[in-house]
Amino acid sequence: MRTLFIGDVHGCAEELDALLAVCGWQPGDRVVLVGDLVAKGPDSAGVLARARERGLLAVRGNHDEHVLRWHQGYVKPGKKLKPQHQQVMDTLAPEDWAYLASLPLYLRLPEFNVVAVHAGMLPGVPLESQHREHLLNLRSITRDGTPSKRVDGGEPWASHWRGPELVLFGHDAMRGIQRYPHALGLDSGCVYGGRLTAYVLPEGRFYSVPARRAYMDATL
Ligand SMILES: [Mn+2]
């Protein structure tokens, strides 16, 4: 089945529409969003409405997880939500929350030998044994081999990933598109004024559209 893997949308609903059009998406094509559907951008509710109505698949990102935890009442005393998350809390409908809560930490697509996750995989560790924290937040492997969520914390985890699966992921707008033999990073920073990117199988081609504008400063 033709499958479109799409990087971090972060509420950029209009860019999602534009990208689906550029890819020639039609009902029957499968879409897998690699997480962080919500927050930072202008229309998180619109992204979730599209995802529900068009039957898009997705994995859970760290921002999706963050707002879900607040919604479900797991709130640390004294903590305050950032405006980018409060805006999500204020705009989602019950069916949007249900969709978000249904998102898995990873999706396996055996027909392509592909795994979709939001952030990363610890090299050498099978998918079923990966830690939730790494699937949601991992970016780097330090020189001594320690996993790190920081972009300046060492080398990209994907550069160490030897397969056997091809991992498609997002979460690393600072590094942008990453191409390694067994891992492709798809977050090209749309919400920061970059681009929204798709990788399409089986054709093995990238498509992207520009952001209409920068919705957030990349340092936030
Ligand atoms: Mn993320």
C-alpha cells in the first residue's frame, strides 16, 4: 500500500493539506504521522480533525504525551503549562483527545520493514525492549555511549542505527532531514518556518512544502 510518512506537524494544518496535495494523496493511501501533531503551531485541533476524518495513522510524540498527561490529570504540583500547551488544552474536542490517547509509541510496517517512532531508538536494542523515554525523546548518543535527549549531546542516534528495520522518525528539527542507511529523520522544522516533509514508500521519494510562516521561534 502506498504510504506517506510525515514529519512533525505541530498544528500546521494548512501545510499538512498542502503536503498531502503535493504527494498526490488520495483515500486509500496510508499516512503515518511521526508524532508531535499538536502544540506550537496555529491549529492543533484542525490537525487532529483531519487525522480523524481522513483515517491518518500516527505515533505519539513528546508534546502529544505532555498535553495528554495534563488532560488525564497527571499534573505535578506547582507546575504551569506553557502557552503552547495551554492553547491545545483549550481547543481540543473530546474526540480529539480520544484520538491522541489512542496513539501508540511505535508502528511497525512489515511490508516495508519499517518502524515509525517519534524520536529515537537505542542502537542494538530490539524494538520491543526500547524505553518509552527514548522513543519519545532521544536525539543523541554521547561519546561514551550514553543516550541523550539533547541535540548537542553527541552524534545523532540514527547515525549508529544498524537496522535491520528502517526507522522513520521526527523530533529533531535542529538537525533537519537526516538520511542514514537504516534511519530517516523527517522533521524539517515546519512550525519554525522551515518545511513539512514526507517520505513515500514504496517509491522511496521525499516531498516537502514550505511553511506559510514561522509560528514559533526555534529557541523556545
Ligand atoms: Mn518532539
